[in-house]
Amino acid sequence: MTVRRVLNPHWQNRVLAYLWGYLLIVVGAALTFCVQSSSVFTSTLTPLVGIGLLEVETVYPLFLGSNIGTTSTGMLSALATTGSRDNLQDALTIAFVHLFFNVFGILLFYPVPFMRVPIPLCKMLGNTTARYRWFALAYLAVMFVLLPAFVMILSLNSVVFASVVTPLGILLVFVVAVNFAQRKEKLAAHLPEVLRDWEFLPRPLHSLGYWDEYDTSDIVTIQTCPNHDQTFLKETRLLRLLRQVSHHERRGGGQSPVRVPKRPGEHRPRLLLLQQEDERGFAVRRH
């Protein structure tokens, strides 16, 4: 606990809290310059976040500084260029392009707290991956293989690229805006009834839980439990199913059949899942 407080100071003074982040940027740049590798620096700190020793808000400016520190490698390589003056000038030009690209990225995503978008995004992706372990591999495959290949193929023809990417971009902006409005009570009240959630879409299009349950088959029935004598459910996946069906019932959908995961070689008894009405959450009873 003491180590966490030292590494993640929460300054009462807003000025100190604001300047502390810039100090961390300098520290991240200096340490990366020493090890000459941003990958080594970031992969060293990432497990510390995973065990709770460092907070995301503390690591974020360190990683930004690391992006500046890693440009020193290119700068040193450019200074070691042999040959004519033009060769040295070209090498330094590329090195400075790398440096200023990262500097402007920091200026865009750090000085204004509202613009620190990567912090909530990384938390959202982290929570999603913790809930659906397969999501990490899917994310890597889509963002680093399928999406670049798709864009590269479209870029072969500028007309096709514009006619495909423009509608997709508009759709993405619309989905992000509606998602944001749905999370804000005041804004959600102004949305059309159908857009206050994504339940009108087929479940595969609005729920990762569908893909998490593709190999399951038994039926779960949701009912209200008036007492608190049931055995609490421990399986994370079934708790997730309960939350989904609870949301379905709050919308007035009545009882909702849900597929229960099957483990290889295991008999799947039918379950009567009982929704507790206290803070302890959900319970399960076999019959």
C-alpha cells in the first residue's frame, strides 16, 4: 500500500497534480534513452499495472515520454551517417520527423485533460479482455492484419476507397456518438426510443457475449428470489448471462432462454438461476 501511494501520488494541489504528469513524461523519455528501447520500457511497466502497483493515469505520461525517448536512437543513427552533406541532412530530416511526430501526438493527447482519450479507451479494452479472453487475439488480428489489408486493397483505387471508407467513417462516428449519449442520462432522454439501447439489432451485432457462448446449448430460466438462502454462483460466464437476461427482463421481455456453457465430457443439468434482490447479486439452484 505504501509503495502504491509513493508511485501514484494524488496531489491535492491541482497545479502540482498537473505538473507531475509532465515530470513523468521527462522521466519516461530519460529512462527510454538509457535503455534505448521503448519496447523494453513499456513491457517492464505493463505487468506493474496488471498487479495494481501502478495506476493507468501514472503510466500514461511515462509511455508518452517513452515515445520521445525512443527517437534518440534514430537521432544517433542519423548523426553517425557517413558520406556527403546531403546524406547527413536527409538522415537528420527523417530523424526529426520521427521526433516531432511524437511530440505533436503528446501535444494533442495530453495537455488538455479532456483530450486524454487513450486512458478511458485502454480501460474499456482491458475490461473487455478480462471479461472475454478471446477478445485480445481478435483485436490483434483485426487491427494489425485484417484492417490494414482491407485499407491497402481499397487504396488501390481512389474512387472505391472514397466510396467505401466515407460511409464506414460516418457510421463509426454515429455509433460512437450514440454510445456516448446512451451512457449519459440527460442525453439518453433526447434519443429516439429505439436508439436508447442496441437491443433492436441482432444479438451478434451488439453483444460479445453471443460469440462467447457459441458452443453452449442448455436453457436457463430467470426468476426473482425472495429469500437469500441460495448458493452463490461462481462461474464468471454464467454471471455474465444473468446480467444479460436481467437487462432483458427490465425491458419487459419476460423470461429469456439463454444457452449455458458446456465443458467437454460434462453432463449439463438444467439450471434455475435465481436473481437475488439484495447487494449480493445472483444465485443458482440446480434441479
